[in-house]
Amino acid sequence: MVLLRAFVFAALAALLTADLCIAAPADTSGTTYALITPPSSLDIGCQGPCACPIISRPTYGSFVLRRTGADPLYTYFAIERYVASFNNGPGVVSITGSGRYRIGGEVALSQQMTLDLAIEGQPPVHFDSGLKPVSVPFPQIDISCAVHGFDCFDTVIVVDAKPVYPAGTPPVAPLAGLESVRPNPFTGRTSIVLTLAQDGPADLAVLDLEGRRVRELVAGSLSSGEHVYTWEGRRDDGRDAPAGVYWILMRWQGGIDRRRVVKLD
């Protein structure tokens, strides 16, 4: 166990050349997440085709995910108060830090997480997942972040986490999102039906296949329940949008949904 501990810290010391990102400021708002163990872990060793052992230590802990903004493609979050640990022989090694997370994309849902983590008081190390496909329904998060881009020998933090609900409160499926876009394809106009589980900020927009905004339909706060909006096939400037394929994109506090729609001549 002593050799393992020395190996962990020696490997971390060798990986401290990466640049650090600026951590998001702390805030009391946000959603608390708990790491699912396993598979959440700290892995040190060979990645991909390289043939050397990987030392994997299950990690236990939590963090806070706080929404910070959005653009036509992504919703952005701050990761705050990341506190985790793993057993290392007779002791427990602490992992603390913060980072950022984004989810969205042009066609398929993608995600990226960056973390600046200090392991048992060592200088912070910058972990980056790169842009990866979303493999589980948000708000659950399942992603791996590496120090050197999953190089042959690397340090990887595996983050598999779900929101924590108050004691005695059962998890509630997020009753929010786009219910329908009809007719589709359409010629003159199409109706968009969306639902929100609770009052809060939301926006609804039409994007082209390059991710550029064509028409903003909603931007602000909506009440809970069902809402119906109409897109008459025009741009924000009032001109007719050309025939083709578009995305109806809805974003709300903690969620994102989209539907493909086809406009005919």
C-alpha cells in the first residue's frame, strides 16, 4: 500500500504541466450531485492501446452543478465544491476542486467537463474530457476527464453522478421538454408544444443546421404547464426562411431538448 501511495503521487507530480482554468465562483444555488460508486473512480496508468497496468480507485463524494448561461448551441454550468475521496491502504485520500460543464451541440447531444482538482493537498491538476457524446439522459452525468487527453500514460477521473434529492422526497422525472412539432414537414406554419414542470427561465428558438439562430420564439420566464407556439417559417427579420431542415431547440433550468423539423417550399 505504501508503494501504491507513492506511485499515485509520483504520477500526479509528473502530470502537473497542464494549464489551469479559472474556477467558477462559489454560489449557494445549484443542484447537489452524488458520485455513483462504482464506476466513479481515479485511474492512473495506460489508456487506449498501451499495455501497462491501470491503478483504479473508486471515488466517493459530491459536487454542486450550477447553471451559468447558454448560447444557441450549449447550456453552461459551473461545478462547485467538488469533494471526493478514495481509500488508500490505512488512510483516505481527498480530492477537492471545481470546474465547468457544458451540454448541447448542433445535431447530436454532446458534453464537455473540465475540472481543477487538488489531490491530498497537492497543486491542482487540470482534467479535460474533450467534447464527448452524451451517453445517459441529463441531468445524470457520465463522463471521463484526463490530464493529457487520454494519452498512453495518463491520469483519468471518471465522473458518474446523479442529482441528490432531499430526504423523504422521491426523485421526480423531469416533466419538461418538447412534446410535439406538428405538422412536420410543413409548408405555411407549424405548432410547437412544450411543457415545463415548474416556473422558471426558458427559451425556444429555431436553428439552422449550422447552429445559427433563425428565429427566437421565447426568451424569458415561463409558468409551469403546457405552452403552444407557432413558427410561420420566417426569420427574426421577417423574411421567409428557405426550405430545408431546421432544429427546434428548447432550453430550461437544468435541461435541453430538440426536434428536427422540415420546411417545404
